[in-house]
Amino acid sequence: MRRRTARGLAAVLATAAVIATGVALSTTNASAATGGVTGYATQNGGTTGGQGGQVVKATTGTQINQALCNRASTSTPIIIQVEGTINHGNTADVSGSSCDVGNTLIDLKGVSNVTILGVGGGAVFDQIGIHIRESSNIIIQNVTIKNVKKSGSPTSNGGDAIGMESGVRNVWVDHTTLEASGGEAEGYDGLFDMKNDTKYVTLSYSILRNSERGGLVGSSETDVSNSFITYHHNLYQNLNSRVPLLRGGTAHVYNNHYSGIVESGINSRAGGKAKVDNNYFEDSKDVLGTFYTSERGTWQTSGNILDNVTWSATGTDNYPAGPAMASTTTVSIPYSYALDNASCVPTIVAQTAGANKGLQVSDGSCSVQTPSQNPTTPTTSPTTGPTDPGTSPAPGGTNLSIGAGADGSSKADGTSYGNVIDGNMSTYWSPSGTTGRVSVKWSTAKTIDTVNIREAAGYEGNIDNWQVVNNATGAVLASGTGAGVISFTAVSTTKVNFVITSASGTPRIAEFEVFA
């Protein structure tokens, strides 16, 4: 890293003085596991994407659309492994009851439980953006999206690399590279936009660069229904503004490296609240404040380093937070997180942020580590079509269902509760209708934290909504859609229930495996 200017060093010392006088450099609940979903995407039930679902390999946009459209329902979990270049030339519209896709963008519309994961030599979405609308539980990881235009040719997604709108919930975007080659005059818009009631989103370990606009939260001063967004360990480089533009709502911005922000940085306005922790701001202007409006926002700051940051004067529609960057509100964060010291943020972010970095993460102590277990890596091998979940290896450890007992609420003719605990994929239990309960039980309590629901061959994807319930207390341990591996906080119990609350076809559970 280059030497700091005298002005930058003075700003660093000023920040240190603020810390010493009571704005402490916090490591709030510094126990978050590395390598998994983080930030606000862990709230509201969490974000698992297509975990436990079928695995599809895609090398074209058409194949991505086919993977979405060939699912049993719009909520059937799926992991789409992408390799190669996706562009307009290899993306065609596809019909299906479980999708609403197009040929000019990758459209995740009205769907849930989807992971798009770059693999192999890398995944590049070239001039074609990803649009998330009326959807939930989405993961986008290890991909590059570049040069998406709203004018000129070709156009895609309103010029946004990734755009979210209309009731979107629980999205985790991680280890991505989002970039343009200019600003609005060249046809580009935002790199990471949210509007019209989008909540519980995390952007982590990503690069946003070479654009006029990083990303907005809220499309206007009246669109203030968007909230609960985390931005951490990202590189914002050579951007004019909107890093982010926050209209209303709450954002947590920590351990990011800002370099070459030309006009304005974190723009909290229209009642927005930003918690700004341990970021490194370098060679930039007006990195925090309310800009271009009289509808002001607020912020809470701690531990940030300012290196050659300049500030404009306060005036009409211009309210910079600097040079002191004093807090104007307090923001309570509901999840665990670990803060790297701001001094090492440029190094950590350079090593970890962006696609094709091995999904490396910070350990929260200024060191880099490779996750020992990547939650979005499927347990089945890539194929050109859906895999049979029945062939997926079970989670590690002993299957506690073998030798246990079983019962339930109902069973179809010719089926047995005991068939889900016999280790035989050719036998199965079905409820007498499309809903019902099957349970595994023991004579003495077992400590458990994972179940694996394996559907019979030919009936994969029929289970829609379910709950895992601790029979002893009635507590819901987990809920979701689709069969597969389900993890939850460890409990000690003598009986665990799998309750099917809706299905798109006749459920057939071959095995109900339970693990510690």
C-alpha cells in the first residue's frame, strides 16, 4: 500500500482520537462462522438458496432458464452451477410452470430457493444482468457480471448488473465482480440496486468498479420500504457515487475498502440509518453524508480510516458528515459479526473480494482463510440435468434413524412409517393425502442438529412446504420448501417430526435420516 499523505495521516489520527473518547472499535458478538451466509441475510429465517436441492450444470443462459423451468414448482430447491460466458447469443426464452424467464436477462421472478454458483474456470455474465423480482431465498456466488446496459446495444435489466424489486426477501450475493465501462452517457446504470420493498440482503466479498453508480436502496424519496442490508468486505473502486445510496431503511456497512470515489460515498437520506464500522476510505470525496436532497438521513460511525479524503462545504441539499464523521444516531445490529481492524482492510479485501478468489474470507482478525465447508457447494456431482437426491451422500456421522422407531399421522395403503428408517431407498412412506407427519423416535434422548429427507425415485420435488418439529416441546426447529439436508440448532429430544404442510404431488419419503 502506498504511503499516506499528511492529510490522510491526520484524518487517521483524528479517527483514533474519536475512538479513544468513547466511540469504541467494536467486535460485537465476534463469533460468526466464516464461509457461510452473513449479515442481514441470516435474519428472517435465514438464506440457504438451493441447499439440499437438485444440481444442474449450465454453460449457457438457455440452460439456466431450462433449469429454473424444469423444476417441479417455483419453490423446489435448485443449485445451478455456471461455467463459461453467458450472453444474449446463448440465452433463449423457455416455457414452464415453475419459471417466468426471458431472453435478454437472467430473470428470477416469482421463485424461491435458488443458488447460482460459478464453478470451474469461472462464470461471466457478459452484458446480461440478473433480475430478482417477487422472489426469496436466493444466493448468487462466485460470478462476474459486466457491462450491462440500459441504452445502446444490447440492453439488459435496465442497465443493472444485479437488480432487486417488488417484495424480495433474503438474498446473499457473495464473491462477485460487478463492473461497467462508464456511466449513464455510455448506457450503464447501477451495479447493485434494490427497490420496492426489498429486505434482508447481504453483499459480501465483492468488487464494484468502473461505473458512475454503485447501487441504490430505494428508487425515490418515497420508496423507503427497503431495509436491512449488509455490505461487508467489498471493494468500491473508481465509482462516482451510490456506495450505497440509502433511502430509508437500515444498512450495516463494515470492513469495506473505498478507493477513488469521485462525488459522494455512503449517501444516507430520506430517513435512512447507516452503521458504518471499520471501513478504509482512500483517495475519495464526501464518503459519508446526505447529498442531493434536503431529506436527511443519519449514521453511526466507529473505527473508520480516512486516507486522503476531501470534504465539500455544507450547503443546500449537501450535508457531508466530515471531516469528523461524528455519529448522529445509534443502530442496533441483531446478528453476530467480527470486525477486522480498518488498517488491514485494503489487504484483506484485495485477497478475498471478487469472483475466482477461492471463496476465501477473513477470520475477523486480519487473516485470510479458505472455508473448510462451503454451504453452497452441492453434495452431488455436476450433470447436464437434475440429479437424483436419493444418490446424494448423507451428512457426515452416524444415521441415528437406523435402529430407532417411527410413527406418523397417516399413511397411504401399502406404505409404512418404518420404511423411512430402514436404510432402503426402494421402500417409502406416503401420507394418505398430500400433507401429513412422519416421525423418528428413540427410547432415550438424542442430541441432533441435522435431518436428511430423501424422496423416492421418480417423486423428487413433490414436497413443497414443511416443518421440522421437536415433538417434546412443539418447537419448530426449521421450516422451508423441498426435500434435502436440513440443519438447525442442536436439541436433545426423544422424537423429531417432519411435517408436510403442502405438496405439488404425492409425497414419497424413502428415508428420514437424523444426524448429530
